[in-house]
Amino acid sequence: MPNINLPEGFVQRMQSELGDQEFLKFQKAIDQDSKSAIRLNPFKKLEMQFSGSRVDWSSLGWFLDERPSFTLDPAFHAGAYYVQEASSMFLDHILNTLEADKEGVFLDLSAAPGGKSTLMSSYLGDSGLLIANEVIKSRATTLKENIIKWGIGNTIVTQNDPDHFEPLEGFFDVVLVDAPCSGEGMFRKDPQARNEWSQDHVNICAARQERIMDKAGALVKAGGYLIYSTCTFNNQENEEMVRFIASEFSYQPVKIPLKKEWQIVESVISTEEGEFFGYRFYPHLVDGEGFFVSVMKRAEDAFIHEPKRTKDFKHPYIKSCPKQDLESVIEKFSLPQNTALYSINNSYFYVNADFKLHFEYITRFLNIRYFGVELGQVNNGQVIPSHEWALSVLPKSGFALLELDREAALYFLRKEDLHVPDLAEGWHLVTYQDLPLGWIKNLGNRLNNYYPKEWRIRMKK
């Protein structure tokens, strides 16, 4: 990695905070290459072909000895794992320590590209509901793709400004805000971030974070949890923001247990409301990038917002499946009985029926980009399956499987022509190491590859 000088103001502050000797270790660390890490999808079986070691604070996290070409690994495109920076996986330890309600409703307010959202989705499994929100349209598209690949089907992707959530105050069991920040923790992973740093930029980020947290702090229900994180080191965007939250809302501190060998630095944050806690990851102490996180619990006497029932679900483009069609569609798509069904342009979507009321309620306020699992269409009694259904963990009975080796799977992912002799006509679910990748259809005279054009990989080697 080329050695790009650190900004002078940043150096002075870090030397003051760490001391000269500790700062030299810090500086040396961020001039070394980052250590690659992945987090496994517990709902998809992966034949682990990487050499590495476990991430201490995440049961599903792995450090890799060498960084492979993820683009040329079909298992990556199947959603069997997510490439995630290891420090961010500390969220796994937080959720398990809190024993956060797995039947609850979670919100990731600044979710793209989806690392923490897919982690929360894994934690909730088939019991809870996650709203993964991103305000920027292009980043929301990336978030949607990663949620689809993860495939658990418990997530609603929204594209909204934090202001739009105001009607949902007191609605969520857990709210995560991984706040947009000055990115000091990315100086190793993204050297260009060093050139973009300035104290003015830190000030702008802190003001933006305060605006976000002024809304987000009210979204947690009584007894629920607020998790605030950044990928930066300075107190202004970290401890000071915790003080702001504590001064504006009724929260109680939460202390997360650490093991000494993890070398995560705990800070005690004095406020007029008591002592809160922050956890900082320095790259010279941990095998991860710079990261800060703090956890707070909403007071038990705060507001709880229950979704309100409406007589008939009405939405500009999302339609509820008529009751007379429900059983038939559930049977055709081999869905669990506990299913709520909706449609957009004749394509059906699955939602866990336990959260039917919650889903219909939030559609009144939020811009929905994706939800549950898109299943496909029914035409003349025949199922036309969607790519989203292929990548989901929902059952897909009644279809022939076409298992491909790595080379053939890459042909499929490039949306190139496949040649499979003696293949029966009709739909086939394409798999790699038993992981679904998508669909092909044998029409007799040709094979149609239904991998999404916009997702196809272009790398050859």
C-alpha cells in the first residue's frame, strides 16, 4: 500500500490521545494491508474452502489468510457469506449479549451496503422483522441486491430520510444507526479517505449525526435498545454524540462484556444522566478497521407504539392477495401456512404473516424498495419463478436441480450460454455446491438463462 501522509490535524489529535509511542504503532498499522474477513450465512450451507481463523466476537466471522477473488466465487453470489470488515461484526456480540428479542422489529437506519443488515437478518431468522433503510437511491439499490442474496426473507428495504420515520416513534425493539462519518477508521482500507479529511469535514459530519440522532433516538420503544456506531476515532463524532443522545432522550447505559485479549478499548462517557460506555477498535490493537460503538437502553416508562389496524390495506402499487387465491398460491410456491401474500405487477411476494400488521402499517409512511421474498408469477396455472425466490431460503419443491461445477457456474453468472446434453424440458434450479444461483429454462431448441442482466459478472479470470 502506498504511504499517503496523514493529515497534520489528525496526527496532532491522535498523538495527544494515544501518546507518542502508541501513536507510532497506530501509524504503522494503518500503513499495512487490511486483513480480509467474511461472515457466514447460517441459513445457507457453505463448504468452507478458505484457510483462516475465527473472529473472536462473532460466531459466524472468519479472518482469511489470503484474500481470494470473491467475484469469481459462485458461493459469494449465492449469498453463502458476506465480505465484512471484522470490527463491524462486534454487532453480533452486542445482540447476543443483549438477548435482543428475536421476535421483535429492528431498524437499520443507515443500512447500505448491507453488512450490518444481513447480520441483523441472520440474528432474527424466521422469527423477527428488519427494516433496512438507505436514503441515497444508488446505495439503496446495492442494499436491496445484498438483502436478496442473503435470502432470509425477513427484511423490508426502504429509501427514506430519517425525518420520514417520525410517525414511527416508539415502534422498534432495536434501532441501529451506523452514522455517516468522517471515515478516520477507513484510513488503512481506503487511503483516499486521508486526502478527504479535514476538521471542517468532522464538524459537518457531527452536525449531520446530531440531526439524524435527534430523530432516531425517539424511534426506540420502551425497554428497547439504541446502537450508535461510526467508523471514526474522534470524540466529537463518538462520545459527544452519546452525550447528545443522553441529554435529549430517556436512555440508560448498557455495558457490553469484553475479553482482555480482544484489546477493544472501553471508554466511560460522563453525562448529567450518568456514565455511558463506548467501545473503540484501533487497528494496531485488533485485526480490524477503526470502529466505535455505544449501546443504550430506552427507559421502561417511554412510549410504545403499536401498529394500528386498518379495515382494508390500500397502497399505490402493493396489493394484498385476495383471500380466495391465498391457499392456491401458497400451494403452488410450496410456502409455509403462516404466509401473508402481496403482489406488484402480478408478481407475488412472501411476508411472514406474524408481521402482516406491522408491514401494512409502515407502508403508510415509508418508501418501500423491496420486502420479504419476491416469488414470481402464476400464468395459466403455471409458476414463473423469480430470481429472488431462487436465492431465498424458502422451499422450492417441484423443480429439477441442475448442479454445476465452478467453471459452468461462472458461465451461468456471466449470463453466457450453457450446453447441457439430455436435459429435460422446463424450469431448472441452477445450483453450485447445493447453493441455488438462479433459473434456466429448457425450451427444447435452446436454454434460456434467467440470471439478472444487471447482476452478471464481467470478470473473466
